[in-house]
Amino acid sequence: MAHLCVYLTVAFHVFIVIANIIGVILVGWRGPWYLAIPIWTLLANLICSSQVTCPLTILENHFRRKAGMPEIGIFLEHYFGWKVGKR
């Protein structure tokens, strides 16, 4: 059951990442620049921050511990290979 929770959490996390990317693109394309720039800046700061941990990563690590799987550090680095932050 814990393995299923891990897979569902990962799937939801991927959905959220894709939705954020699409949302940022749409705001920049369809929205006014004075809304797009602060949103892009906030998202970049959250992604690159070493002080903020995503709640979905915390939840995934909880289910991974229950399933006896190794924990992950940063979701984007683990699944996509994107180097982010200063960890």
C-alpha cells in the first residue's frame, strides 16, 4: 500500500510541476508583464531556495520510509535531472 502511495504522490507532483510550467508560460504570454515578472521571480526563488522544502517531497519521503525505499533530496533533481538550488 505504501508503494502505491509513493507512486500516486509522484504522479500528482509531476502534474503540479507541469501545471506550474504551463501557468507561468500562459501568464507571460497572455497576462500583463507587471504580473508575469513577479510570478516568474517568485517561482525561481522557490525552486532555487535551499531553505524551502516542497510539502509534496516531504509527503513522498514519508511514504518512501514506510515502503522501505530510500528518500529523495530534491524532486526535480531526482526525477528530471535538473540541478536546482545550492544543496
